[in-house]
Amino acid sequence: MISETGHFALILALGTAIVQTILPLWGYYRRDHTLMRVAMPSSVAQCMLLLVAFGALTVAYVTSDFSVENVWQNSHSAKPMLYKISGVWGNHEGSMLLWVLILAAFGASVALFGGNLPRDLRTCVLSVQGSVGAAFLLFIVATSNPFLRLDPIPLDGKGLNPILQDPALAFHPPFLYAGYVGFSLAFSFAIAALITGRIDAAWARWVRPWTLAAWMCLTLGVAMGSWWAYYELGWGGWWFWDPVENASFMPWLAGTALLHSASVMEKRDALKVWTLLLAILTFSLSLMGTFLVRSGVLTSVHAFAVDPARGIFILGIMTFFVGGALALFASRAKLLRQGGIFAPISREGSLVLNNLLLTTACAAVFIGTLYPLALEAVTGDKISVGPPYFDATFGPLMIPLLLVLPLGPFLAWKRGDILGALQRLAFAAALALLATLAAAAIFARGPWLATLGIGLGVWLIAGAISEIAFRIKLLRAPAEESWRRLCNLPRSAFGTAIAHAGVGVMVLGIIGTTAWRHEEILAMKPGEKADVAGYTLEFGGVAPGRGPNYTEVIGVFKVTRAGVETVTLHPSKRLYTAPPQPTSEAGILASWGGDLYTVLGDELEGGAFSVRIYFHPLVRLIWIGAIFMFLGGLMSLMDRRLRVGAPKRARKAPAGAAAAE
Amino acid sequence: MRLCFAIILAAFFGLFSVSPAIAVEPDEILSDSGLEERAREISLELRCLVCQNQSIDDSNAPLAKDLRVLVRERLKSGDSDREVVDHIVARYGEFVLLRPRFGVHTLILWLGPPLLLVLAIFIMYRAFKRRRAESDAAPPKKLSAAEKKKLEKLLAEK
């Protein structure tokens, strides 16, 4: 009964989304305010209905209702509650339902909190948002319905892939989707701007917080995926340029560029056309990511051709929205008036450079990800594009970006003074040099590029701190004045500094673990010892263990450092019961200097076990850097300007629009 | 993690089951640490053919093990790195290389990103030049009498 309610709500949501798409837009063209006003209640209703549908599916999962095929396929009665719930989005149908729910939630929040938006803009935004929802709801109802029933009812479910039964991965998809889908609002705003032919600083002011929120979620989502892979998959890698990773990374790169170009538009009324294009591209990349992951085309072009229904459908949706948006852009972008002139060396100029490098880097990832698919489809040749390619193309684009990053905030709008900026960064440069020399002294055997990398990381962090120090006139003014300035500094300034420092922290982590990773592959018998990176590990044999839905073999490693026993690590090999599948759990000793990472392998002849012991220096900093970026975004989001300033500015716009009519 | 996303994919689609485990086994490792290091470097550039986007160095598939052992055997018999890779490409095709070779079929792949960068810089340069020409051609308008009066009034207030 509950599932039928959910099913019914899902279909009603589709109907509501269609209404939300057509009536308001029709009203906009006929200047009929009654029709335009439909946008608001219908988007709230669509969100409510999807909430009911999602709730119904969740109830089916929580109560292990195996009469629902989707639950039977992906759940099991013995699964811990957390994974019963995360199982809702741990499969194709459920994750698509989450996708449209988040989409509708973003739409509903514009309807509810967008009272200060110009009426035309709000109507068109909601209509476009509704159309994306309608397309995906049609997709779900037609090809991926999660509410289909089974008869007879099976006794127990098939279970969730054990590798997905992990706390980080339970929350990875919702964040990732909130990021992907959050960019839909930037897209809807862009299309609405093209339809209404009006775009101004108030537009950017409205788009920015939403884009920022989406970007934050995506940052956290990607970082969670990377962290999970690091500890779960058993060899401590954190990024592999896998097509599925790239699918989430491309919108992130484009979204980062969008955030920066939107700030230029908000402050200086420049780069309007480019910002619109970027908003369209960012969401297009999100759609492409959804297509790549959901269609199976990545496994192989042939696997895609075997069961093409879903893939073709999403491809159709993607072609319609991307093609339509770009066509609209091509025909209407000329109408938008360009504003704000600036010199190449200026804050705007530095943000243009940021956009140039980020979008080119994004293009490099795009080419590397799709080229093998395209080549196979065209000539039938199969090639592989792996990490060596991305290291060679993406890496060189990031270095200049990171090198000039600290300079940007020191340049004035319109016309900047690069020598002055460099002077103000002298302290940061000195620290960076010192860090490079220190790294070179500690790691005398190099690699020299990595020591420079450490310098780069310190340069970014010190540069971010320098900016705050400069703005509060630290040491150049009396302490009271600096304190007063610090209190008055807008939160967005802190946000920028924190996020930029986060990039530096991440660089340190990446360099540390890439250049100075230590690895031992050993056959160890109980009682044997191994020395790795200053730690001594004594293998104490293995012990059996069992969890709610698995049995395991646990290795015991006593870790001592400088003769003092620190901790006992328990890497294990698990065998899940449903579905029967082995996984490996690493035993990790985390510290600021790095992680000691142990993995238990198979039993070898003569009672020895195959054992891997790694030391990953500074590896935690990668994810701490990502958290910094998230917090920086959060700080920016709390800025007064976004909460109080936007309505003030936006209220002027409808007055102007009314006068123009 | 190459494996990881393959696993998520596999989990979502129920395509196949993959188990993460140890890749390079202790018994494969060569006693000559110089050769072993070379073997590892080569392994990182070779794809495990039955896996999803995973190098033979990371993979625990039997085929990956065979390839790792093959790489080490060729190195022991005195092959150069290039000869080892050529030997494996001759047997398994270019698909085995994670860094595709530069050629007619990979022109866009290798030249695309740098060309795009050059193109983007060029477009940016043109845009700056055009904007500058426009702003030079149309200098800011002089203030009208009314505006001047308003300005004076504002200044007087201060």
C-alpha cells in the first residue's frame, strides 16, 4: 500500500512538473500573471510529491519489503539499518529518484525564498527547472521505476554490494548529487536570462549562493569518494582518473570556474556572456556525468549497445537540454549588453586567467575521458587513456594556476598593480622558499620537483593568510585598529582565504603522499617483524571474527615506535554472506605526519601471510584541504551581502522592469 | 580506486563482482631492487586487460599477475624498458597501454588540450584588444550641466 502511494506520487510529480514547465512559460509570453503564478505552487507540490515517493521507497527498504523488486535486488534483512537506508540510493532506480528529489528541492526553494526575484526571472527559472524535472521523471517512470512489485514475494533480498556498505559511501551519493543537481539552478537562471534577455549584477548575486552551495556539496562528495577509496580498497590510492571519477570532477572544475566568473559579474558587471555559457556548460557536464555513469557506456561501447533503453533515453535528455541551451545561447547572447571594462592586469584579469586554465583543464579531462569511446565508435580501435595521460595534460595546467592564485586577491578591480601585489606577498614567498629548502634538506634524495611542490603548497597557504593580514593592516596599524578591521572584514573575505588555503593544504598532501610514499610487500609469519618509516610492526597472527552480515579473518599487528608500543592494527579480510563477496579492510594508524597503512592478504605456503605495509606521508591533508574548501564556501555563504544585500539590489530590478513595460 | 569506481559501477549494474585484494605478491618481487623498480614503473603504464581502467600493478586479476611476471622475466633477460613494452604491445595490442602512443589516431587526444589553451589565449587576447579599441573610440561622456550641479552639491555636503 505504501509503495503504491509512492508510485502514485511519483506519477503525479511527473504531471506537476509538466504543468510547472508549460503554464508559467506560456503565461510569460502572453503576459498573463495568473498563469505565471502557477510556477510557485507547482514547484512546491512537485517537491512534496517526490518527498512522499522517496519516503515510501525508504519505508520499503527499512521494513525490508521484498515484494518491491528494487528492495529485493538491493537489500537484505540482515543488513545494518544504516545500509538499509543508504541502500535506497545505492542502486540505479533509487539514485535517480534522489536525483529528481534534489532537483525539485532546489526548484521549491527558489519558489519559497525567491520572493525578491524579478517576477519574469523567477517564472522562467522555475519553468526551466520544471522541464529538467519532467524529463528525468519521465525517464524514471518509463525505464527505471523503483516501485515495481514482485509476485511471488521472495523470502529474503539479494543484498547490497558489500563494498558499498560503508559509512563514507552511504553519504557520498547524496552530496555528489546535491552538487551535480545544484548546478541545475545556475543552468535554469542562465536559460531564464536568455529568455528574458535581461542579465545584471543582481542576477549574479542570486546565482552565486546557489552555485556556491552546489559546489560545496560536490567538493565534499568528491572528497568523500576519494577518502573511501583510500581506506576501503586496500592500497591507499586516492585518485585514479577513472572515467566515473572524471564524470564528477569535470562539473567541479567548471563549477569552480563559474563561481569565480560570477563574482566578476556581480562586482563589475563584466564577463556576462561568458558566465552564462559557463553556467550552461557546468550543468551540461553534470548531465553528461549522469549519462556516463547511468548508461553503462563506460564499461564498453558494446555493453551500452546491448541494453540501450536507459542510455539512449538519458542521451536524448542530454542532447535536448545541452543542444537547446547552446542554440538559445547562440541566438540570444548578442542581446546581452557587455559591461565593465578592465585592464589585463587586474582582479578581473586574474579571474579570467583562472577561468581560462580551469576550463582548459576541464577540456583536457573531457577529451581524455571521452576520446577512447569516440575512437571506438568511429574506427573500432580500442585504446586506453589512463593516469599517465592525465598527469601529462592536466598537471601542467594546474601549476600556473596555483602559482598565480595568491596574486589574484591582491590585485585591485579594473587596474591592478602586480609589483605592489608581489611586494605584499614577499613574506609568503620567503616562507615558501624556506619550506622548499627545508624539504630539500630533509629529503636529500629528492625528487626535486616534489620539494618545489611543498614550496607551492606553503606559498598558497601563506598567500591566503597574507591577504587577510594585509586587509586588516596587521603590524602596519595599531593592534586595536587591526582587531577592529578583522571584526569588520566581510565573511566572504575569510571564505576566499580559507578555501584558497585549503588548496594549499591539499597540494601538500598530494605532493607528500605521491613523492614519498613508502611500500613494503612481505610474506610474514606470526612473530616476524617489519620496519617501515620508523615504525616496527610485529605480526601476531590472525584471528577469526564475525559481524552482522559477514565473517572475517583479522590480522594482528603490534606497532611500536622508538621502542614504545603505540597501537595494535587489525587489517582484515571479510567475506559477506549476501551477496557472498570478499572485501578487505585496511588497518590504519593515522597521524599528522602520515598514515601507517596495513593490508592483510592471502595465506601463503608454510603459514606465512602476504602482507602489505605502506606509509603515506601527509595523506590526510588531501581531505582536510577539501574540508577547508567546504568551510570556505560555508563562510562565504554566511556573508551579509548574500543574505541582506541581495533583496535590496533585486528589488530595484522589478521597478525598472515595470517601467520598461 | 580505479577498481573502486568499477566496483560502484558493477554494484549499480550488477555486471560482475570484483574483489579488492593485494596486487603484487611477495613471491613476484625480484631480488634486484633496480630491476624491481623498473618493473613497477612499467607496470603502472600497462593496463590490466580484463579490469576496468586499472593498471597491472594495482590489479589482483590472474592475467595481471601473468603480465607482471612476464615484465619481470623480460627485464631479467636484459630487455630495455622500451623493448619490454613493445613486446607486450605486440602481443596484446595498443589497448594495453595506459598512455596511448602519439600517432594519427591520437592526434586530437594529445594535441587537443594544448591547442585549446592556445586558442583560448588567442580569443582572450582578441577580446581585450577589441574592448580596448572600443573604449578608446568612445571616451566617457562629459557630465551634463545638471550632473555637474549634482556633483558639486554632493561634494559640498561632504
